[in-house]
Amino acid sequence: MTLGRSPPRGHVTPAFTLLAALVPVVGVALFGWRAAEILAVYWVEVAAVVAGHSVAALFAERPIRLEDRSFYVPGYSKRSERDPERWTGEPEPIGLVDRVIPDGLAERPPPMYRRNVSVVTRSLGVVGFLLFGAIVIADSLAVDPVAVATTPAVVLAAVAVSLGQLAEIHRTFFFPRRYEVWSAYMTVEAAQRVVVFYVAVGLLAVPVAFVGLLVGPALLGDAIAGSELVVPGVGPFRPAASVDPLVLAYVLSFALAKATVDRSRRLASSRSDPTGFTAWFLPEDPRSE
């Protein structure tokens, strides 16, 4: 795929990404951080990815193509057909950008297109998956999701995460002018691949981590007692209380998942022809070469 400009390259090493992602795990294990708030911030970050890409999809110029795909976002399937009248010819701008931003600005954003609105609204069925995941995790941890989401720590973190996602979308979508070569479908697909990955982590990695923590007595002897994980002290640090292995399984699994997503998306956006697992986080481009 040819882009107008390459995204600015970062210098974040894999080790730094992993260490940064493991900070919440250390906080839960050694400093008594509340796992529910950490998981709420992870949820907000995924929701911000979906919301940001949904808005960015309105700027995409290319018409959508539904044939020859293996990944379908909510609202679309192999049987879906596009409206030929809507997706042929020049797209009609909504005109919102022209009305809001003065003509004198040197760097005007591209126009939003009316035909992309239907793609975005249909794809928002993914919100159901996000809400379901939040309910399941809250029920597993026996917490009130509304009470957790409205704590000052989560609200402040949500604002910071949302601003970070805005910067990331500018770096990976608007700066390289991807709106010229991606369709609205491809744009929302890029975000929803992240959602699918996190759902897979919740269904597979969390149970595996939980079982691993429960069978720990066979390997660690008395390090695990009863239904709670007793974390040994490290130097001057001592955990305030024992750690529920299910809580630690959630935090550890999603922390590693976040490190994987952040690193893979950064590599996918900075390489001209990414391969392997990294390429999975880019949307399919079914147009003929």
C-alpha cells in the first residue's frame, strides 16, 4: 500500500514497552493497587481506540469493498451488499469541516464524507462486545462497574488515555494521509481487530493464567496458600495483603496483551510491508493490484 507520508518513527524498544505494561502488575502484587481500576483503564483505552477510529472513518475517501474478505466487523457479513448508488462516483462531503475551520488555515483537515456515516453506525455493534466484557469482568471481581468507572483515578486516566489515542490516530492515520488510501470499512476494521484480540485474551489467556496460579503450589511450595496468592517481598517492598489469583490473572493477561497490541500496532504503522502477527493489526485491502 502506498502512503503519502510515512508515520514518524518512534524509538520505543520492546523491553521498554513490556516493562511499562508490567507496571500495573507490580502495583497490584506489591503496592496494593486496586485491580478493578486498572482493568477499567484498559477498557477505556480499547473504547477510545474504537471511538477514535470511528470518527476517523468519516474522513476516508475510498469506497468500501465487501468481497474477498476474511474479517467482517459487526453489521456486515459475507451476504452483505453495498448500495451501488452510494459507493460509485465522487463522495459527497458533509461540509462540517468547511463550516467550522476558517479558510485561512494552512493545514486544513480533509473533508468528512456523508456515505461513510452508515458504515460507522453499523459497525458500532462492537460496543455490545465491550459492554459484555466489562460486565463479565466486574462480575468476576465482584465490583460495581459504575462505581469503579467514576473514581477520580479512573476519570483522570480516561482523559489521559483518550488524549493519547487522539495523538496516535493523528500519527498513524492523518499524518501519513491514510484517509486517501483506506476506506471507512478498513478504518473501523483496524480498531475492531484490537477488540477481537482483547476478547481472545479474556477467553483464553485469563483462564490459562488463573489455572497456572492455582497449580503454583506444586512448583512454589508454600508460596500459595488457600485461595489467595501470597506474593513474597522484594527487598524493602512487601505486599499489603494477599492477592486473589483471579485478579492477578486478569491484570497480568491484559498487561501483556496491551504490550503486544502497542508494539504490534506501532510496527505495523511504521513499516511499508509488515508481516506475521504484526500485519494482523492492519485491515485487509481487498482491491485488485
